[in-house]
Amino acid sequence: MTSTRKAALIAGVCFLVTHVTSVAALVLYGPVLNHPGYIVSAGTDTRVLVGGPLLFVSATAVLFGAYQQVSLPGAVAPLPVFAWELALAFFLIVKGLRTTPPGRDEAPHRTEAAAAAA
């Protein structure tokens, strides 16, 4: 097998793995993706908006030659975003996603006998 064919085979396998995992992610994160106010709502998730501007400023500084992309400032700028995403991943693995807002219980279910009596 030539090196070009081997590279094409590896790229094809990675392409397929990407698509299979994206379908699984769509199923698992459906409630998050379908909730329009998840990221910028009035809840505690608004702190996600801190990392984006920091990375934007860092990328703009690299673009205008303030420092090299592979340098100490370029390596330090994405650390808050990395820490947030790592903490979010561990939190979601341990606690999972809530389907109801915190502090609010679901409505009690009525039994068929109670519904018939009413």
C-alpha cells in the first residue's frame, strides 16, 4: 500500500468516525441544542461568554504581530476556555443534564382513579 493510499484510508476512517459520533452527539445533546436560551440565558451559564472575547483579542494580537501564535501569551490565552470546557465536561459526566430548572419540581402526576373522581 502506498503512502498516499494509506493517508487516504486514514482520512476516510476519521471522516466516518466524525460523522458517527456527531449523530450520537445530536441525540445526547438534543435538549441543549433545542433550548434557545441555554448559553445566554439569565442562569449561571453566561460565564461562557468570557472566554470567547479573550480568544478573539488574542487572535487579533497574533494577526497584527503583537506576539507569535506559538508563544507564552498565545498558550496562556486559551487556558480559561480550556478549564471551563473541562469542568463542564466533568460536571455533565457526573451530574448530567437537568430537564427542569433548579429548585422547581415537576408537576405531580395524577392517577387514573384521581382523574376519574375529579
